[in-house]
Amino acid sequence: MLAMNDAEILQRLSDLSIELPDPPKAVAAYVPVRIAGDVAYVAGQVPVVDGKVLAPGRLGDPDSGPTAEEAAVAAQQAALQVLAALREALGGSFERLAGISQVTVFLATAPDFVEHPQVANGASQLLVDVLGEEGRHARAAVGMASLPLGASVEVAVVASLNS
Amino acid sequence: MLAMNDAEILQRLSDLSIELPDPPKAVAAYVPVRIAGDVAYVAGQVPVVDGKVLAPGRLGDPDSGPTAEEAAVAAQQAALQVLAALREALGGSFERLAGISQVTVFLATAPDFVEHPQVANGASQLLVDVLGEEGRHARAAVGMASLPLGASVEVAVVASLNS
Amino acid sequence: MLAMNDAEILQRLSDLSIELPDPPKAVAAYVPVRIAGDVAYVAGQVPVVDGKVLAPGRLGDPDSGPTAEEAAVAAQQAALQVLAALREALGGSFERLAGISQVTVFLATAPDFVEHPQVANGASQLLVDVLGEEGRHARAAVGMASLPLGASVEVAVVASLNS
């Protein structure tokens, strides 16, 4: 596969007026990204901006939950954190990244919620907008009973690397 | 690993009186199958027949939910869609498929539901019946708060390929 | 990557006064571990001791649920079962194991539960304590509506192997 062009990806982010967040830090017993051979496993990202969870609550809960539109923005933010984590783990450049293989979008939802695709598209579209065709992935979007920090969205990714 | 024999697999499906469904289509930002090296990641499949979700509702919910038996049939259908997606992505033949590595069976359930294995076996058994020993996989079966389209079952798969 | 030293890992377990449980058995249609190339996929492990589920129930449910501390011990047990399954699948030695790539910790929870990290650390810390730096992994911890056998914890793992 062709190598990604780091400068081009940064330019695309800039064109989209999107800023790559600071990469998530390693915590006690696990790491944001684990590389094994040509595969990079990215830890589940809960969308956080300025130390606060974006669009917390339970989707489909009229009292306290965010709307699908708000959660889609949060999913996009989680995907950005995935990209920031990957770039950091690859030595500060997207050069070695070959593509996004698998995206699992976990959504905290009420039992009758059905707009999983609309929310998950916030993450999927960001990956394609920024990485182009190689950002296109297999996806599962599923509804959870709860998520860490009371988030409505968590995004986990498997990416492929060039040797 | 030995290559799979496409004609033999189609014959086995025919012997089981099972028809391979049309492969799922790519949607906007994600794809049914992403191949990276010798690994194929298959997007989460919700069982759909003639445009309608099979066995919708929440397992363990006496009012509206399907029985475990009905959901097991839906899980089998989802696994068939996985096979159809893989065959399409591999150029219309199972020849390059080496085996099924990982199956995650997501089930929409009430909190006290415990028949996850019975339902998930619908998917697991189909994969072994059709692909033989190389269809045997590691599995996780878990209960969700909700699934896309109000489905009771969603099946995501990682498969291995020959070079 | 360097090979793991089986005797050293067993010594470390002994130093921690931890006993490796019997490896989980293959059931009907799926297997505890599926190896594909240099990747080992481990089936979701529900913590079981002497035939009984450890810390069953729903986290965050004041009536029937275990505490986060109890569930963290259960998560550690599930991680031990993962190690037992891997060692068995690798011919009775950790020698070929290169590291732990991805850990998904599924927790059965009430909707307002937020202590996922504390519980999941039970699994993550065990893997690092026993395997050292190569046990450090990408992790997702998520809250489920229900789990098999009424468990509060299920742990699924992807590991990497030496050729």
C-alpha cells in the first residue's frame, strides 16, 4: 500500500477547520495504541474536550440524553482522538498508517433507540474525510447500557500499518 | 493453510437447503468488508430478509421480544450475510478465505436474559456447517441495550485469508 | 520480538500467589482460542471458579449487584482464564506469546454506572503484572445490558504471537 502523506493529511484537517487534539495519555495498565506487526489497536476513545465529556448521557432518553446530532459531533471528536493517538504512536507522523480496518462505535442508549447509524457516521465520515479511501472501514454500531464517564459515545479502532 | 474450495462450499450450502443472500452493499462512509493484509474485517450484520429485520425486539422481554429460538435463526441469517459479504469482497469466490478467526454476537436483551449461547450458536454452527473446521472461531456473546433497526441480533466477524 | 520465558511467567504467577486455572474447554461450535498467522483471538471469558460464576449480577444495582471491587477481582479471574487458554492453545507454554494487543472488558451494568475503569483494571493490571511490558494493551471497557450466565464481567482478548 502507498504510504500516507502526513503533510497532506494535516492540510486536509486544516481545510476542514478541524484541529487534531492532544493525543490521549497512557494510563496505569493500558496504552492508547498497541502496535503488533502491521496492526495498530487503538483503545476505546470517549470524546473529551477541555477535560469535559462531550454530549454525555443516554441517547433516546428524552430527559437527560443528547440528540443524535449532538452525539454525532461527539463521535467525530472521538475519531479525531483516535487519529491523534495513532499519529503519536507512529512517531508523530501519519506516514506509516496504511488505513482504518475496523471501527466499533459503542453508544449509551435507551432500549428503543434506533439512530445508531446517524451517530456512528460522525466517526466514519471524519475518517474518510481526513484519510480518503484508505479511511473506509468495516463498522459495527451498537447500543450499550452505560459507558465510562457517563459518555454517550466510545469509539474503538483497528488500523493497518505499512511495514 | 489450504485454500477453500468455492464449489464445495456452495454445494454444502445447497445440501443444507440454505441460499446465500445478496451481499450487503457499501453505505456512505463504511464498507461491508475491509481487507488489510491477510485479515478481512466484516461490518456488523443485522439479519434482514426481503428488506425486513428478522426477529426484531429485545430478547427476554415477554411483551415484545423474540424467543431465543427465533433469534438463533436470525443469528444464522446474519452469519450467512457475513459469508455473502466475504465472498463478494474476495472477488466472488471463497477460494482465498482461510478461516473465521473471531465472531462477536451482539444481542439486544432485557437485563435478566441469560440464553446468549443458545442464540449465538445459530451463527457459530452455520459457520462450521458451511466452512468445516476452518469455520471454528473464538466467540464473544454479549447483551446490548439496543441495536440498529431494532434488531435482536448483530454479528461482526474477523476472518483470515490466504496470501 | 523476544520470546516470553514460560518458566519465568509461571514463577511470577507463583510470586503473586496466583494459580493459573484449568484452561477453558472447547464447546460445540466455537473454540477458546483461534490462531491465525501471528494473531491469537481468545473467546470472551466469563469468570468461573469451581463451576460458579464469580461476582454475578449487575454493577451499579444496589439490590443485587456486586461492588466494583468484587467485579475487579472477577475481571482478574477472567484475565487469568485468558492466559490459561492462550498457554494451552500454544502447546502448554507461553514461549510463543509476543504480547497482548487488545482487551475488551464487557461489564453488565445499570444505566448510571461509571466505574468501568476501576473494574477493568482488574484484568489489565493482572496482564501487566504477569507478562510485564508486553502485557500492556489497548483497551475498551463498556457497559452491557446482560452477559452470559448472569456474569458482571466478560473479557475478550486479541494477542500477538512470534512466528
